Amino acid sequence: MKMLRKVRQTLGCTAVIILMLSPAVAQQSVAQLQARFDHENNSVKKAKMLVKLGDAEFEDARRAGREGDNNTVGFTMEKYRDNVRAAFEALKKQHPDAEKHSNGYRQMEMQVKQGIREVEDSMLAQKLMIEGGLEEELLRIANHS
């Protein structure tokens, strides 16, 4: 029983440490993924890498949105857009016939659909924050009248 309790305690402490360090690790991960993406010459691999990179970028954007850092959200979305363009241009250059070489194009299609959903969700969240703030301001003004 004591051994089981010590194992649980150790696992609990490890989980807490991992959770505390995860933002720093995630940021480093985005930088590493971006560097690999930028140096990849194979367009299909670049398109597949975009999936992981996009997911990491969206996580950063969500975190920044929760913290109210709209500049970071905008910058991250712009970087995502640039990465999609780079992957698409590389695919068009190396595999101009999408019907014969559809693998990279399918990866791009799925990632762009996810990207559109992320941007729509971000815009909706921003709109709700703005409208909520406007409503509060109008109530405050109405109470002072």
C-alpha cells in the first residue's frame, strides 16, 4: 500500500510539472516545426508537416486569445496563411497534376478546412467578447443617467 501511494504521489507531481512546463515546450515546438517546415524541400512532406505545424499554431492562437493578446492571434493567423501558401506553391511546382499526385493536395485540403474552422471560431469568440464588452459599457452608461 505504501508503495502504491508513493507511485501515485510521484505520478501526480510529474503531471503537475509537465502541465506547468507545457506552454514553454509548446512554443519551442512551434519554432522547431516552423524551422523544419521552412527547410523541407519535398512538397508532399511539407504539406503533411503543415498539419502538425498548423495544429501547434492554432493552439498558440487559442492561448493568446484567452489571454486577450489579439496582436499575437493576428500574427499567428498570418503566419499560418503564409505557411499554407508556401506549401501550396511547392505542391503546384513539384506536382502540377493534382489528379495524378493527390496525396499532398488531400493533406492541404483537410488542413485548410480545419484552418477555416479555427479562424471562424476565433472571429466568433472575438465578436462575443466585443459585444459583451459593449453591452457592459451600455449598461454602465445607462446606470449613470
